[in-house]
Amino acid sequence: MTPQQVAVLGGTVTSSYGESVVDIGRADWLAAVTAARDVLGFDLFDLLTAVDLQDEGFQVVLRLWSVTTREGLRLRTRCPRAEPVVPSVVAVFRGAGWHERQVAELFGVVFAGHPAPGPLLLAGDVAGHPLRKDVVLTSRVEAPWPGAKEPGESDADVVGRVRRKNLPLGVPR
């Protein structure tokens, strides 16, 4: 990206896998997404998702594509765990509505101004937000691994030693 393009978005730019990545403050999120579409020509919405960074909060990631220049752009913003609220971009890209509902349901990030928030994927009896890293995978606790070896172990790993039981993934230690 050129310095002029960076100034339009108002964030910190890095490059990852040949694509520009712009980190934007939460307060400037909606303005930056609008500028990416209207000023820079990133006119195709690709996806919106989130990453649980645990103590650092959540990172919301938006990927856009320019049909004319055939370039991709990723915009990222962070929100703390204590206040997981990000402005909705549905007014800019209507296709973001489904993605925002999915992130809200699976991570617990609230998209302020979303026109139709509500459950999307999970059954009504699911408690919590299953893609958060602090969620215990209860199925692993209730039904331990049935095999003689843990996944990834070979026969040589278990010969001649008393095997210590590992806790399954997703179970806090």
C-alpha cells in the first residue's frame, strides 16, 4: 500500500502472505472499512471472523478484495474481553451480517448497530460461546480417550513405561 492509502485508513500497516494488513483502532473501525470500499476500491467483502487472544481480548478480522486491481486487504481491530463491542459494518457490506452474527454467537463479540442480531448456528441449550479459549470441552471430560495410546503416540512411545494420563485438549489443568 502506498503512504496515501495508509493515511486514508489511519492505521498501522504490515504485510502478510503478500497482502496488506491494517490494524485499526476500534473507534475508527467503521470509518476505515467505509474508506477501504469508497476511496481505495476494495469493493468485495470476503469474510469477517474473530480470534480469541485470551488476555489481550478479541481480534476482529475483515478481509476485502478489489475486483479491479485484484488485490486483497485485511483490516483488524481489537476489543477487550471486558467490553467485547465492535461497530457493525453491515451498512457498508450487507454480506457481513451473517458473519457478524456467527462471531457474536461463537465468540461473544457484540456488533453495535447490527440490524438483526440473534442466534444463528447453535441450538438453544448451548451455554456460553464455544470458540472462546476459556470454554471447557465437556465431551472430552465426560468421555476420555478410549485407546491405549493418546492421539499422536506411536507403539515405541508406550513400550516399557507406565503411561501418565494426559488431560484432553480443552480441559483446564
